[in-house]
Amino acid sequence: MKVIREWKTMLVPYEQAVEELKVKFKSIRNQYRELNEYSPIEFVTGHVKKISSIIEKAERRNIPMERIEEEMEDIAGIRIMCQFIDDIYRVVELIHDRSGKDFTVLYEKDYIKYPKESGYKSYHIIVCYPVHTALGTQEILAEFQIRTLAMNFWATIEHSLSYKYKSQIPPNIKERLRNSAMAAQQLDEEMTEISKEVINAQLMFEEKSNTVRDITTNIQLLFSQGKELEAMDFQKRFEAIKDGDNIFEFELLLSEIKKALPRYNIFEKGSLR
């Protein structure tokens, strides 16, 4: 039990690092979306390696137990998923822009331009991340993996098979994995070709969603302030256009609702003085 407790204590800063880094990059994604701009980050996940996986990798790589924290770079892992290949390199730029502020980039591996023999594709960046704990600041190694959804699907399947066969995948399955990696690449290339259309459609949807949210929120504010007749009128007008795609109609309605709210009127009157 003592050994398990020591492992768990060692992993606490890694767990903290993963949570902090997830928050930072989810915040970047949300900022893009709040500004009605396209985000190269689709979603972010993170994990800390299991104790069994750490021990197994240390034995496989001949890493002494006392050197694990210095030599094992992926105990803390952050996975950033993108829609298109070009997005991956935009995220890489974002990470470099933050280097020296939130963390320090140590080195990177571009498995997209230079895939592994298995067909594996992803962009890896190793960083040194300072974790502020009750015992002081501890710098740990963490790995970013940036990939498309298609790359991630393939990598997840390959990882499961590698675990099942203890990294000795039969030749016929290896060949089928390589073929499926090529299919995933073709899918990514096709999606990149129509990326502008996809992005424009998503931005229109995001803008409509944000405007609808503001409309419904402000109508509820009118109800709560006792302006029921005005609120019901705006609600009827909203119901009449909600299934349409004319964003101008939504923005016009939102503008009129805001003018009916005292807090906006006070602001506008103050600005005229």
C-alpha cells in the first residue's frame, strides 16, 4: 500500500497540470466562438497515464524508476482535436505563441508530414509546465497531441489492438491498419477541399445560436421586469422567424428588444449627454 500511495502522490501535479491546460485551451476555443469566429480547436481532452502503463513503458524503454519524471514525457497528456489538417498547424502556432508564458516548448514531432510506419499521424509537442503546489512550484513534462478527428479514430483503434497483442500486431492486421490510415488521410484531404464551405456554414450556425440565446434571455428579462405585453409581443415575433436563416431578422429583433429594456435605455441616454 505504501508504494501505491507514493505513486499517487507523484501523480498529483500531473493531474493538476492536465486540468489547468484543458481549461486554458477550452477557453481559447470558447473565445473564438463568442466572437463568432472559426476556432481551429474542435475539442480538448486530457489524461494522466495509469500507474501500470508508466511502469510498463519504463521497463520497455529502460528508464530507471528514479528517472521517470525526468525522462517520461507523456505522463500528462493533452489531446487537441481539429476538423481540418490546416487547423493542426494553427494550433501549433497558438502553442508556440504561449511558450514562455504558460509553459516552455522543448521539442516537437511532426508525424503528419512524417507518419510512423504503422500509419500513425499526429503532431506532438513536449512542454515543460510549472505546477504551483502547496509545497512550491514543480516543473513537469507534458505532451500535446494535435490531430484531426479521423486521425484520432484511427489512433484509438490502433492503440487498442497494440494493447491486445502486446505491441506484436499480426502482419495481416498491420496491413489492414495501414490501408485504413490511407483511407483516413483521403477523408482528411477531401474535408480540407471543402473546408471553406464547412466553416462558413458553422459560423452562420454559431452566429444564429448566439443571437437566439440573447433574444430568449432578454425576453425573459422583460417578463421578470413586469413588461409582459412587450415580452409576449417579442416572443410572438421570435416564434415567427425562429425556423428561418435570415440572420438580419434575428439581429433586428434583438436590437428592438434591447431598446425596450431599461438598462439599455439608461446607457443610450447617458451616451447622448
